[in-house]
Amino acid sequence: MKTPSELRRLHFIDALFARVTGHDLYLAEQIRAAITTSLEELDSRPPADPDFTAATAQLLSRLCEGQEDHGFHHWDVAEEPADATPLFTRARVVKAMKGLARFHESTLLITNLRPAHCPPRRRWTARRRREYDEALLFIREFAASRSRAHASVNILFL
């Protein structure tokens, strides 16, 4: 018997991979198990493994862009480190939401936001943590306010 928390995660995976699972929770469970196994292997990788991030972004891009009625936008913060500042973050999210506005269902993938706020081999200070948390909150709230009421927008941070 699954806990309510596990069921919520399973339904989230089912919704995210609906085209693949056909809303079959057994298949969603298989995807969840694969993700869990990958996360266990993640411990052996560096925290910001660029190969893993790029491969995951490419896979999600193929999955989403193969659907006619599903919008997809990928913002890689590492391409331009200044994008992590509040002004440029707003501009990038505006651009993303404009591109996704016509879709009823869409995915906004944001990669390398965490390393942009705290580069590798640097430590998290209270200021860096606060700025990162504020960026996450801003992106979530801004995307919610700029999407249509009946649209479903998934924001994934990698």
C-alpha cells in the first residue's frame, strides 16, 4: 500500500509522461523506479554534472517536442551567467512564457540555476541561499501569473 505522498508523486509522473504511459499507473511506477535508480547513481556523480544535465534536457526536449499540443522551452542559465540576476531572470521567464502561451499544456525546463547562484567549489552563504530561494519563488509565481487560467505549465529545475 502506497502512502499519500508516494501516490502524489506517482500521479505527477503519470501526468508528466502521459503520452508514454497512457495514464497507466503501472508504467508510471516503472518510470518512477528508473528515476529512483538513476538518483541513487547520481551520488557517484559530481553535484553539477554537465553531461547528465545535458542528456536529461535533451531527453525531455524530445519527449515534449514530439507532442503537437505540448509546448516546451528550455532555459540553460549556464549559457549566460548574468541571466541568474533578477532583471535577466524576469526577461528570460517572460520570453519563455510568451512562447508557451498558445499551448494548453507545456513544460518549462530550467537548468543550471543552482550552479549559477553558487558556482562549483564555492560554498553556500546565507546571501547566496537567499538569492537562490528568491529566484525560485519569483520564477514560480511569475510563470503562474503569466499563464492562462486553464493552462497546465510544468516548471522543472535541473
